[in-house]
Amino acid sequence: MERTRIIIADDETLIRMDLREMLTHLGYLVVGEVGDGRSAVNLARELRPDIIIMDIKMPDMDGIEAAKILTEEKIAPVLLLSAYSQRDLVLRAREAGVAGYLVKPFREADLAPAIEVALARFQEFRELEKQVGDIQVALETRKLVDRAKGILMDRQGLTEAESFRKIQKMSMNNRKPMKEVAEAIILAHQVGEG
């Protein structure tokens, strides 16, 4: 099994060292360490880790701002670490799309569950996003096929079922998706009218 690749971002060197040691002991692979949010974003863009573990309070760009960018760019899930559990920080973190939030001080035993849950949530998010994309494509295809059926019904006097079968048969004969066949029928109709 491939080891989970992690970037650590914390402005305190000692915490980064402790965290690296804990993560390594747990079997994770630390692929990079940085001391500020902007560097975390840049390194994550370059290395494409499985997860980023990041402190909130850092110079240049705080962990929440960095997490927002990483989430928007769908690079990797972010597990935030903080000595602060104030409601406003938690709300900002949630709005930024962080996958997990761990309050310092934490124990080594707290890390693995937090990492695994964050990875699972990120994977679920990706799968849902893919499903939404598939549904959008299916809906677009259906709209185009319905439009093409209407054209065939008007132009060739076919029933709706006959029009659908004709599009389906053209799709199979030409080894083209029904969406492409429908687009071709619509285009030919538009050119014929022009």
C-alpha cells in the first residue's frame, strides 16, 4: 500500500519537527515542511500531496486563507491545527472548506483518525463532484437529443419513438455518442434554415 504523502505547515520549527516525528512513526510520508501559508500553497501546487496539515496562525498568509486557496484549486484536503478553538476561527475554517480541525495540544493518537477522516471526506467530495458533472452531461445530452428528436419529427414526420430510434441507430452505426449525433442533426437543421 502506498504511504499517504503529507505537507506540514507551521511557523514553529519545533512543532514541525514533533509533527514530522509523530507522522513518520504512524507510517505517513512527510514530503515537505514550510513555515507560512503562502509557501504551503506553492509547495502543495508543486508536490500534490495527499493532505496538508497546517497551523492557523502563520506569517504572510494564515492557514485558513491558504486552506481556502487549496480547497478551491482542489489540490488536497487541509487538516488545520490550532491552539485556538474560538468559534470565529472554526467558522472561517469551515467556510474555507477545511477537511478537519485539530486543537493543540494533541496526542499522536489523535492524528491518524483526523487524517483518515479528512482524506475520506475529500474523496467523498471528489466523487460527488464527479457525479454532479456526469449528471450535468447527461442532462445536456438529453436536452440535445430531445431537440434533435423534435427536428426529425417535424422534418421527416416521425413519431417521438421513431426519432429516438433513428438517433440511436445513427449513434451506433457511426460509433458516435448520441450527444454528437444530436448536435449534428441540430447543426444540419440550422444550416438548412440559414
